[in-house]
Amino acid sequence: MSEWKETQIKYFGRVITGYTPATSDRELWNGEVPFYTPADFKEDVYCSVTERKLNEVALSNDRIVQENSLMVTCIASIGKIALAKRRGISNQQINTIIFNDNFDPKYCYYLIKENINELIKLAGITAVPIVNKTEFEKIYLRHHSDLTEQRQIARILSTSDSVIEKTQVAIAKYKAIKQGMLHDLFTRGVKSEKVKVKSENGDIVEKLVWKLRPKYEDAPELYKAGKLGIMPKEWDELLINDCIDPIMSNVDKHIYENEIKILLCNYMDVYNNRYMTKGISFSDGSVNASEMQRFSLKSQDVIITKDSETPDDIAVPTVLIEKVENLICGYHLCILRSKDLSKLNGEYLMLQLQIQEINSQFAIRANGSTRYGLTIDAIENVSLRIPKDINEQLGIVKRIKTIDDKLKSEQNYLQKLQAIKQGLMGDLLSGRKRVNVDVNEDIDTNGNNVIS
């Protein structure tokens, strides 16, 4: 079994504090040498891109950040860390460890990241939190002394990071696809079309599918002009008041003994969820009989946030897609209930409220200075685009749900991966579990076959 040690950071290698070369000296700046600042540190292990750059002439001192050095922010934004991809210079907020041969840089990146709270506590609560070089060097870290084992731990955690990064890229891709799809679907809509497909038993059958209309440029005869711009001829442009009953809630979080006990849909339930189901952990509350009747939520009700700290973050929508018994709409929210679900589907409405052309109308109508709110009149006079055919609305919903399901699957997978990585870091960097040191062994993101 490898030996574990408690070692001060100053024995990990040479520690240097950054500085900012004279900005008035033009010969020093606008070259190709990285000038590292905390703003350049993202979630990546390595910092490879910096906003500002220096010329080679700036590298004429003993405070050069070497390649694979570990940079740690020790002033203001305490605890941001990254390995240097290339040699350069950091600003004075950063202490950098230039490692000796006994330490693997990537292993130390994960080790310090796992113990970053110790650094934050050391900074204390001051106007500008700071950990100076001397205090930084005195910090003790418990670590593997065996370099091969350090490298294997770093390899396992890097593999986990790689899978997480790929999943994040997939999520970003699906979000971009969804935004493009929302724009197309709510400006062009879909038309039903019968296509022939092969069934499971091999028979050729007709199937009804919904396809995007041609672009306006390709088929202008399919469109007409409205206040919100060009839209399909089969659509209506209506005010919310024409097709929806807005209901402002005033139910607070207090629970009274003499009232009816209910489940309460709160502001953050709406803000954090586009679809509301029985699976959400609603809080307990109480209402009187009148509030029970007026603010009970029904399936296909859309709820929006009617108050916000900024006007561009108001009218965030959700839709209740299944009946939840005794669920009541809470304070700072407004129910948008379709007057006729055979003419306006709740899910369609919720999705339309997310697009810029519609949502920006709420921002314009929000009033306030430090906090913004929507009146019932402001909500009622927002314009919507509504396909006359309810089946077209449902076709649009189905198209977007397909991408939403993929996005949710990737987000759930990301959460799982992040939990796995946290567990691995806790186990491997504390010594609760050991790694096999065969460097040719394949690594499983679950930690299988590499730890014991």
C-alpha cells in the first residue's frame, strides 16, 4: 500500500504570486503570450485561452507561470483554479505552484479542487477576501506519495471529466436545436401530410405526419402579415384576453389551522419547471373555501411568474400536464387558463410564451424600478399566434417534446455523471478506495475495474 503524507503546499514546488506588467508599456502587450486572470478560468482543467496577451519580452523575470503549473485565485474570487496550458504570466490575484518531480500536476489540480473549502475558510469574511502567498504555502494537504498512483487517479478523474464534457456539448447542441425549432414552428407552423410507411408486420400503411410549411421566401402565398410579423394564413392573431382567463393568485405560504390543507405551487416551482407533474415536491399550505375554488389548478393550466427583479426575466411559464389533487397556485403567479381547450392547448401556449417575439411583450409591459410586476391589464393585452386547427397545435407540441425528451435525458445523464465524479474524487483523493496502477487498464466512468 502506498504511503500517505500530510505536506504543506510550499513543498509541492515553487510558489509564485502573479503581477500585472505596466499597461502603459506597449512593447509588453498584444503578443501571443497568455496573461492569466481569474476571469479566464472556466470549468476546464486547463486554461488555454486568455482575454489579454503579452509579448515574449515580458517573460524576463522569475515570476513566469510554467506549462502545467497550477494557478489558484487567492484574492476576491477565491478558489478558482486551472492548470496553465502554456507558459505565461498571471495577475496578482493568483498564486501559482510550479511542481517538483514528486507531484503530478493534474492530480494536484483535483486534490486542491477537492479541498478548496479550506482555502475559502482561510480567506475569512472581509470586504476583499485574500489568502497571501505565505498563508497559501502553509496549507497542509493529505496526498498519495506514489507518483504512479497519483497519475492513475488523475487519469480516472480526467476520463470522467471527458465524458461530462461530451454530455455538456450534447446538451448545448440540443438547446440550440430547440431554439431554432421554436422559431420555425411558431412562424411557419406545420401541415399534415399522409406518407406511406412500413408497419411492424411488413405491411405498407398510410401515416399522418406533421411537416414544417415551406419558408415564406419559397411560398409567400401560404402566409399573411400580422402585428407580430408574417404567419401562416390558417392562424389567428389574438390577445390573451380573447382566448384565456388570467387569474392572479394572492395565496401566501402561511398555514392556518382553520383552513383547508392543500399543496402549494410556489414561484420557484414555476421558474424551474416547464412541465409540472405529480413528481414535483410541492410544499404544504392552507386556503379558505373561496381561494380553493378560485386558485385550484387544472390540467393544461399555464402558470407564469408575474413579478421579477428584472423585466426580461418575467412571465416565465410552466404547464400542468396532469391533474394534481388539491394543488393551489401561490403568490406572485398568474394562471392562464384556456377558455376552450378544443381551440387552445395549454402545452402549445406554454411553448409559445418562451419565444422572443411573444415573451418580450411582457417585458415591455412590466412596471417597477427595483422590482418589476405585471398587472392583469398588461397580461390581457399580450398578442399570441394561434393555429385555428387544434391538431396543428398538438403537432407543434409533439415536435418540440421530442427534442425536450432528448434534452432531459442528457441532463439526467449529466447529473448522474457529476454525482459519480464527486464520489470518485471523495474516495480516491481521501484514500478510502485504492486504484490499480496498471496504466494500460481501461477506465470505466463508474470506477469499475480501477478501484478496490
